[in-house]
Amino acid sequence: MRRKQELTLTLPELARRLGAQLELPAGQNPDAIILNGLSTLECAQPHDLAFVGGERYRTAASQSQAGALLVTEADRIPERPCLVVPHVWKAALAAFDLWYPDIKPAPGIHPSAVVDPAAQIHPTASIGPLAVVEAGARIGAQVEVGAQCFIGRDVQVGDGTLLHPAVRLLERVQVGRGVIIHSGAVLGSDGFGYEIIDGRGVKIPQVGTIVVEDEVEIGANTTIDRAFLHATRVGAGSKIDNLVQIAHNVQIGRCCGLASQVGVAGSTVVGDGVIMWGQVGVPDHIRIGDRAVLLAKSGIKDSVPAGETVFGAPAIPVKEAGRQLAAVKRLPDALRQIKSLERQIEKLIGEKTV
Amino acid sequence: MRRKQELTLTLPELARRLGAQLELPAGQNPDAIILNGLSTLECAQPHDLAFVGGERYRTAASQSQAGALLVTEADRIPERPCLVVPHVWKAALAAFDLWYPDIKPAPGIHPSAVVDPAAQIHPTASIGPLAVVEAGARIGAQVEVGAQCFIGRDVQVGDGTLLHPAVRLLERVQVGRGVIIHSGAVLGSDGFGYEIIDGRGVKIPQVGTIVVEDEVEIGANTTIDRAFLHATRVGAGSKIDNLVQIAHNVQIGRCCGLASQVGVAGSTVVGDGVIMWGQVGVPDHIRIGDRAVLLAKSGIKDSVPAGETVFGAPAIPVKEAGRQLAAVKRLPDALRQIKSLERQIEKLIGEKTV
Amino acid sequence: MRRKQELTLTLPELARRLGAQLELPAGQNPDAIILNGLSTLECAQPHDLAFVGGERYRTAASQSQAGALLVTEADRIPERPCLVVPHVWKAALAAFDLWYPDIKPAPGIHPSAVVDPAAQIHPTASIGPLAVVEAGARIGAQVEVGAQCFIGRDVQVGDGTLLHPAVRLLERVQVGRGVIIHSGAVLGSDGFGYEIIDGRGVKIPQVGTIVVEDEVEIGANTTIDRAFLHATRVGAGSKIDNLVQIAHNVQIGRCCGLASQVGVAGSTVVGDGVIMWGQVGVPDHIRIGDRAVLLAKSGIKDSVPAGETVFGAPAIPVKEAGRQLAAVKRLPDALRQIKSLERQIEKLIGEKTV
């Protein structure tokens, strides 16, 4: 968890620590500019450093009260003290490390945790208060298991992974290295699988597992179901927001982004670099191609080709969706036009008859 | 938690306790009417008091088996025993206090809770079994922290707030007075923030917090993300239902109502008195004006002016949405009409040519 | 929890255990076919048994590497070793019992659980680590209460019910026999009920409860609110997926299926055998008839008759929805046609005038 640290730096000292080039309006004394924290352009006070994330923030930057601005050469504001860097966000990460260092809990097992003697906990890992770790679980180096987490039998958690309080990893789930899982997420609930036997729905055992690859992030209260027989999978580097549902047997590729409240139904295969915006629904047994973009609230019906951007429910290519929406907007007028054409034609026919 | 209490009252005694005026059909003996509980009009039995919440319930009221009806003068049912009050729901609250008094747990810390010595717990607060309270947390007077709650470092909980079992308040979150938070809610998960650095999505630290103002209610398994740098905010008196997602930096005004499964994306500003019905999605960086109403399942696209009611995905003013829906309903017929007009015109042109 | 068991069987021995008829391509020696597990058709290896769930899987079955196929007579693949049974899934359940037997925890109360002496726990029930069971709760025979569950005051849990880790059953909730509830589900949060008193929204006490009938399954992080006064109800045999919201006073019938992220608002009555696909929203105070099917992402507006299938937001009968969608697809062209007709008519009128 990152915590604010008291730290006061002159502008030249900060420039040195961030590897930034200092550029000041003529006549300003850089040593008189004292910084003690980070802020957004809008909220910054004279002792804050603020970030200029791109060209569209130039107006906000020139109006900001910030003591100094972190910018690229292209976005420099000549009338303001600037720290010029090749990449704003890369330098910003260094600034976060200065003022909000990541403070790890001390290694070891909290005395209130319930850890089975047959679990393997790396000596550099920390297990929080009232966590449960069952037999056969393997917890890697530098792992943080938050308070009240549940780590089931034979679960594996890779090195450097962070489990916030109250994460549930159920029996046999495998989590890679450098993964972050937020509070309340459940990995390993049963898939929603029933078959009709003798006229009633009977539960089909769900005996597979989940594989979460390295550097994945999973949001608060998100749910991922174990596979029917093999493994539900989330590919390396994919980021999943809060309250998302991933059903059994789903395969999510690498470096995908799934925003909040997305749902992906069973056995669907999602390629690499796919973006799903908020509240998208994806049905079962389809394929979403690499780098496809599913716009917010879309209800996908069929497989989506690689690189396609779709919108709507049922979702269609976004350009076609735009055309249809524009046409529907004109529809009430068009219906009146049709009525008017009918009357004119009737008249023409009538006149002809006469 | 409110619990049913055995309590038997004659109708005059109940009238006295509720400050109600007793009105009976001629010839009925009020002391012979004995009440021992509350019910709905439909389910009430002869020993129940039932509420008549307005004019539209008059038929149900006149058919109810209830022993007595709580009504306003305007909705009085002459042929039934009535307790007449100026405001039905205000009197109903008093009736709940009689039969379902709110029973608070005894103050103090359950011996199984894990409370850091550097946490400040008011002596009138109660901390339930297996709760965790970390260093620097401040728990106010009369606060109930339910079983298995997690209260992180430096969290503040104001007087009289009720946390149901298994609520998670992560590091530094601030909760006001008289707030109610339901089980499984997570406040303080990281915002979903990434920037592309050297070709891959890199997590941006989320070091802000959340401010929940007084008298807010937050539903079960709802998630609220901490701000990137400052504070995500929920204004006083706002009510948020279950499974809602509030993203980082969002500002919710006062006295809003957000129904279940609503999602509000990052940095959006919501005014006062806004109503969002179930499953509404609101994108990032827009503004929802005061008293706007977002109808169920709407997918908002742009800022919504104060007082506007919108519907659809993308959402538009509800009147325009109604016109478009009505027009689309007539569209299959209109397409046939167009075909018919074409034929008639072809014929007219053909005849003319001949 | 089912766990993989090492077990190696010859094909004739497996046939005997499953009550299946063995059918082999001519010349194959059945005793040379050795099986040690289950798989899907796609992933199966030569020592796996795989299931052929129906005619549409015949191609996959004929290409599968599985050592043997479990099929009905109608779907038999002559060139592959087959175990022929009257019902594939019924036989598959027996195969799961062989290779993935359901291993119950030992009966008894884990020493770290906090169980009130006034709770009644059947001696054959198991209470997991760090669970809380409050006074008056009654836990039936063979019940599994998972780690970190919360069982509130006067809750009832029927025989043979399975609560996965971190399920929350709040005060007075009643759960039947043979129910399965997944991690993070919350049963008994307050309904979302407010009335305007003196110009502000005031919380109305929610003092009812929930009745979950026998053989229901409830998904991970799903929320079910307690009734205002009587009981929210989920009928016998109904299956509810993850992240579903059931509001106060809702009545769900028997043998319904509600997919992930469905929301049902207050006091709505759902008949028997109703299917709601993912992300459907159902408003308050309506009625969904028996065996109705609400297709994915539909936003229901009014009551749905028995047996009807609906789609869209607002939802309409699926055939009508299909007609409208097809018409909208043709609309951009139709608008151009209208323009063209206008020009032709203008020309006809013009010529006539001349």
C-alpha cells in the first residue's frame, strides 16, 4: 500500500531526482520553488507538482496553481516552471515513489491467521490477520496476502503478487507473478452448468480450475468461475475492473482491458489486446478477435473479427451503428414524409383518372 | 438490527402511542380490536396494523383483512377501523419502533476481533467478532462494526454509523455520521488507471481516498474506488443500492438515488438529487445535472442537463426516445408503404411515357 | 468439494461401472484401452473418457483423441471405442463420482470459528475456520459452512446445504435443504426502500426475511435483499448465477434460471421455469409468467405473459424485435428511397403543371 511521506524538495533537487530538465520563465529563482507533494492540474497548490498528460491539458496547465509542471518538450508552458521529461507518466511513476512509497507489510504470518501446516509459505511473504490458508497451498516470495483472505487447498500464488483484504482463491486456483487482486474478488466459484436429466435441471460438477497469468489485475468483487474440466484463463498483463463476471472455460488473451460490470459467458475465447468498455455483455461459445473494441453497454451476439469496433445490442460495427442511429433519429420526420408522398400520389392518380 | 418484539395493544392504546385519531365504523367497540404486529395490506391478518400509503391503495385497503389501517384523512376508509394521521410513513416509523425496535449490540470489542492498539475506538462503539481494525483508525460514538469487517489504516468512521458484517473500508477512507453500509461493500479499491509506457499498459498508483458524507446508505457488494490523487466523494443523504460501481474521482452530489447495478465511470460529476434507475451506465469525465433522472438500463453518452429525464443507449431525452421507439414500431409497415409508393410512381411515369 | 482421484480402469471395467454397453471397431482389444480421467472432446488424450453431449458434437467426437467416448446409441461413432448409454449426462455424473469424488470436510466446528452457545449445530455439520454463527441459528445435518462464513441470529440452514467460504446469511434468513451458495453471496441486506418525509428521503425499516427453498443454487457475490415485512422468496430448484441482484419482496418461482448480472427489482413476481439470460433487468411490481424467456441484456418494461420470449430494451416479443431490427438495418437505404420518390413526384407534378 502506498502512503504519503513528508518530503520537501527544491525544484532543482526534484529535477535531479526525476532526471528532468528544468525550464523556468526568465527571472524566476528555481531554489525558491519548494515542492512537497503531487496533485492534479485543477486541485494543485503552489507546493505541488502536477502532470501535463498531453496537448489537450495545455489550457488547464497554464491556469493551474501548481508550483511546477511535469511536461514533455512538446507541451511545455513557457510562462510556468516546468520539469521537461521524455515521457510524463514514466517520470510521474518516479515522483509517486518519492512522495507515496510502496510500504510492504513485514514478512511473516499474523498470529490470528489460520494456516495449515501443509501449506508452503515463502519466508518473505506476509499473511494478514484472520486469513485462512489451506493444505497444499503454495505462496511465493514477496507475496502479500491481505487480512481475511481465503486461500484454498492446493492454490498457487506466484512471486510478488498482492492480494488485498478478503480476496477468495478457491481450491486449486493458480495465480501468476506480479498479479494484483482487489478485495472481495472470488476466483474459483462453480461454473453455471446444468443438464436436463429426467425432466429437471441437474448440476454438472465443475472440477476444472483457473489460471491467472503474470501481471494481471482483477477488480473488487469480480467473479471468475472455475472451468468445467480444464482451466478458465486470464492472459498475462490483462486488466479486469470491478464487478466483472468471467464464466467457466472462458479464455481471455494477453493485455486485454475489461471495464466494470462486463460479463463474458461460458467457453468464449477472447484474443489479445481486446478492450471491453463498461457493462458489455458477451455470450457463450463465441470468439472475440485480437484488438477488437467492444463499446460500452454493447450486447454482443456473434463472434467479432480482429480489429473491429462494435456497438449496440445486438452489437454491429460502430460505423453501421452510427448510420442506423442517425437514420432512426430522422425516422419520425420520414414517416410524415411518407404520408405526404401518399397524399400527393393519390392526388396525381385521382387527377389522371379524372 | 431491528427484531420483532411481542407487544399486544388495544386499538385506543395504539392510537395514543402513534398520536393518531381513532375513527371507527358505527357500533364497533375499539377496545375489542387487539393488534400485535404490522403487515402489508395484502398479507395482513385481523391482529395486524397495515399502512395505506396513498390513494392508489384504497381498493387494497378496503379488501384488507387488517385489524386497523393507518391512513391520512384523505384516504380514510369509512367502513374500516382507521388510525388517522397527518403523514402515514412518519407514523409508520413510530409503529416500527414499537414492534421492531432497533436492538444495538452491547458496546465493546469482541474478544475475537483483531484491533491494533493504535486504533481509537469510542467506548460506546461495538466491534463484532473477527473484525480487523488497523492502526490509526478512528471509530466514533455508537458505531456498529459488524462481524468480519475490515477497517484499514487511518480510516475514519463517524458517530452512529452502521457497518453490516463483512464491509471493507480500506486504508484512509473517510465515512461520515449516520451512514449505513451493507455486507460485502468495498470502499477504497484502486481506480482502474493505466497509461501506455514503452508499448504496454502500466498501472498508475491510486493514492487518493474516498469521502462518504453523512447519512449515506451503500448497498451490498457495491464497490467504490479510491481517487487517483484526491477524493472520490458521495454527498450527504445519497442512497446507493447493491452491486453498484463508483469509479475513481467520481463526485456524487447530495440526496441522489442510484439503483442496483448502476455504474459511474471515472471523474464524472453527478449533481444533487439525481436519480439513476437500475443498470444505468454513465461514462467518464461527464456531468449529470441536478435532479436529472436516468431511466433504467440507459447508456449515457454525453453530459445531461439539470432536470432532464433521459432513456436509451445512447440515452436521449425521454420524449424524443418515445417518439423514436414509436416510429421504429411502425417502420416495418412504412417500408412496405415505400415499396408500394415506388410501384405507383413507376406506373404513373410509365403511363405518362406511353 | 470434488477432488481428482487417481484411478486407472480398463475399458470393460469402466463400462461395467457405468452400466454402459461397450462397442468397439472390429479388431480392437478392449482390455488394451486404459482410462484414467475425464476430458472434453477437444482436449482429451488417449487415456481420457470424453462425453458426446448430442448430435452436433459428432464431428468433434470423430476427431477427438479420447481413449473412449460416452454416447447414446443415436450418436455412436462406429470407428471409435464407445460406451453406449441411454443418457450421456446421467452416466457422466457416475463417471465424475469415480474420478472426482465429492470429499466432505470432517464434521465438527473448527476451533477458530466463533459459534454462539445458543446456536444449534447438527453433529454431522461442519463449520469452517473463522466462521461466525450467532445465537439462535440452526444448522442442519451434513451442512458444510465454509471458512469465514457469517450466519446471523436465528438463521436456518437445511440439511445437506453447502455454503462456500465467505457466504453471508444475515439475521433470520431461511435456507432450505440441498442448497448451494457460492462465496461472497449476501442474503439479507436491507431492501432499497425510502419515503419522502418532510422533503427528504427517509429509510423505511426492512424487517422481513428471505426464504430460499430446497435445491436452489446461488452464485458468487450475488445479493438478495430481505423483504420489507414478509419474505423475499426463491423457489425450489431455481439456479441463480454470479453478481445477480434480487430486490426486496421479489418472488422467484420454481426451477427458474437467472444468468449472471441479472437484476430483478422490488416486489416483482416471477413464475416457474422462467429463464433470464445475462444482464437482463426486470423492473419492480410486475409479473413474469411461467416459462417466459428473457433474452440477454433485455430491459423489461411491463409484465411478460407465460411462455413468451422477449428481447430488447424496452423488451418486446422476440419475433417483433427481429422484424424491427431488420427494418432498422434497411432504414438508411429507405431514407434515400424516400428522397428519390420525392424528386420523382415533384417532377411528375411539375410536368403536369407545365
